[in-house]
Amino acid sequence: MGLGLGNKLQHWLDGQGLGTIIAAVLAVIVTLSLILVVGGYWLVTP
């Protein structure tokens, strides 16, 4: 991950509204939570 990715992220954040940024963050949190829950279920299920 170089400087280009940081610049692209900065431009994306500048171009988006606060609602879009909040929605993106919530989507990432929900996705990670689902991965943890489903992965944990698969680990403990024989």
C-alpha cells in the first residue's frame, strides 16, 4: 500500500457526504462481525 492509495482514499472522503462515510463504516463493521460470528460457529460445531 503506497502513497497512491492514501491519496485515492482522501479524494474519496472529500467527495462523499458524511452519511455515505457513516454507511460505509457501518457496512465494514457489520461484515467483520458476521465473519467472526459465522467463523466462530463453524469452529465450535462438530
